[in-house]
Amino acid sequence: MKLYTYAHAAFPDEVDILVYRGAMLTRLLRYDKALADLNQAIALAPDHFQAYLFRAKLFQAIQEPANAKEDFDKANKIEPDAGIIYEERGSFLTALKSYDEALADFNKLVTLLPEDFYVYTLRADLFEKMENWEDAITDYSKAISLNPYYADLYAYRADMKERLGDREGAIEDRRTFDELEEE
């Protein structure tokens, strides 16, 4: 934290220093100071999408969902192809049980990063919450095809297969999970 403070003293108008110190302060639960840094960063650079993104996460942490949503949306308007925004906002919306909006964000994330197994796991987890087991299996299968050595994916898919009555498929996935865990 001291390094950010020294850097800010040396370069008081450097927006990135304020943004990253604000993010660090948020993680340290020093919300008032974090908000002051992020507000100052936005005042200096109103088009800095990360300032809005980190402030949205701060608002999320202090249970101000309307402000969080507004800042996620502002960040998205500034950088419409930044995957991190769709990931963070989608997770935020999932926590609010705004599943349709979250699904739109995760769909966009999959479009932006189709070779990243993690985006499929995010969407599969949402499908689970929506009790859409078939689509959850499809996304876990895609994630497995992209990263076949991540054991937990097999366990997640096994749970979905079991919900749909595919006992043999669930047993096979659990067997693969166990084998990968032993390695």
C-alpha cells in the first residue's frame, strides 16, 4: 500500500495509480478511502473503464447493487469487448438472481473467448442455478474438451448427468475425476 501512496504523491494525476490503489483498498475493506480514490480517478478520466469496474465491485461489496449495476454498465459502454466486464457483471447478476441478464453476459463472454474453458464453466454454473441441466452438461462438456485435465469439471458434469437420470454417465465421469485426482 505504501508504494501506491508514494507513487500517488509523485504522480498525483496518474489515474492508474488511483484505480489500482482503490482496488487494493477495496480488498482491504477500506471502502471510504477506496471510493475516494476511484471517484478521483473517474473525475480525472471519465472514460477509464477499470475505474468504473472496480467501483462497481466496491458498490457490490458494500451492498449497493443499483450503483454497482450502473457502474458495470458504464464500464461496458466504454469497453464493450472487455471480457472481464461480462465475467464480473454476469457473476454479480447471478448473485442477484437476475439469471436472464447474467446469461446474456455469459453468452457474450463465450463469444469473446470461445477457447477459454473457464467461460463455459461460468455459464454452466448459471445453467445449474436455472435448473437447466442439459445446457449445463453441454457447457461442462465443452470446458472438458478445452481442458480435459481439470478434474473438477468431470465431477460437476457427473452431478448434472445424475440429475437427468444418466447413472452410467455419472459413474464414468466420477471415475475420470478420481483418476485425475490420483495423478
